[in-house]
Amino acid sequence: MVSLGGEDMRLQFLGTGGYHPTERRHTACVLLPEIGLAFDAGTSFFRVPARLQSDDLDVYLSHAHLDHIVGLTYLIVPLLNGQIKNMHLYGRAQDLDAVRTHLFSQALFPVPPNFEFHVVDDSHDIAEGGMLTHISLQHPGESLGYKIVWPDRSLAYLTDTTVETSHLDFIRGVDVLIHECNFPDSMAQWCGKTGHSHTSAVAQLARDAQVGRLMLTHFDPQSPDDDPVDLATAQSIFPATEIAEDLMELDF
């Protein structure tokens, strides 16, 4: 792994859409290129090898719905040619089993991947002195949210979930909160049915948790607009809110 020596860490949004890709947004992946860590592996995952600054890659799955795992099939060539030397996939046991049994079934994808599969622990150390923990989220089949705390920075990644007050303590005070916002408030009635979140609820969560910055992601592909979830509403509740776009990069 690369040592950053106390410098800013880059956070790259490679896919910010939900369910299926559109001309504007691929599905979920967030990459920390210097330390070789990604959250989820959606259709945007083809963008990882060109940006990765490490020959090791650790991928943490929120869950095994297809829009979050299909990109795992895209790493076969980078692994075979040695561009990526070691690939570690972390997730719940049932999600890893779904990847092995279904995504990489002989009928669908006949080349077995050279991955190491790991059931995610309660907490473990990662690069740069960070500590990674996770929380269970409300979604059909459930999903995982992640938090990484380093000595000088922190972030949380919560996607495919409804907003719950039980998340407050988990994300409290993080520098960057990446949170799904699949629906605007006008479609809030769909949140409970689909296991997703809407604008004002996410902004209120960020405000109450006193996070530093809120990045909204995982937008409904039926809304390809510049502002799919009414950013002004979110900013009226929590001013430090931004809409993530594919290929957006920020330092933190």
C-alpha cells in the first residue's frame, strides 16, 4: 500500500446511479485509489484499473444485488496480466456465496476469478492506520454500511437503505458521509417499499449526526437530471450537501 504521509486522501465516485446504468450514471462504486480500497462493484467498476494506485485491491460489498456486484466480472484481465496482483472481496457470508454461486457460475461466467473471499469482521485494520467497522442496514435482504476512521480523517458509506435513527451513533461526526438518496421527497412513499431513502430524511440524518460533508449518491435512473433529488431542499436542512456525479473526485 502507498503511504500518504498525512496528505489528503482522494475519494473518487466512479458510479452514482442505482438499479441500472444510464448515459449519465453507472451503478455503484466509490474508490480510494491510493490505498486500493473500493466500496461496491457496479457497472462503473471497469473504471477502477486505470485509476488504482496500488497493485492490491480490497472491495467491500454493501450487498449482493446485481447493480452492486456485476463489475466483479470486469477484473479478469487486470488480474491475469498482473496489473492487479491481489484482490480481496469482503462482505457478508450470504453475499460472498451469491457471488461465487451465481455471478461466477459456469453457465454465466466460465473463468473462475482469482479472488480471496473474506467474511467481513466486526472491525479490522486497513491502510494508513484506519479502522473499518460496519452496520446492518434496512433493505430487502439487508445490506451493510461501512465506516473508516483514521487518526486524522473519517468517512462513512451507507447505500441501499432507509434512513434510521439507529444510524446516528454509527456515523456521528464523520468528515464525509456518502449516503444514498434514491428518491426526492415527492416520491418518499416508495422508500419503505423499496428499501431506499429520500432527500430531506438523508439531510436531517447528516445534520443530526453533525457530519462534516454529505455526498448524495445512488439516484433513481428514471431521473437523469442535473438535480434528481432537489438539492435545495437538502441544503436548506444541511448546507454542506452535494450531489455526487460519475468521475467526481474530492480530497478529504
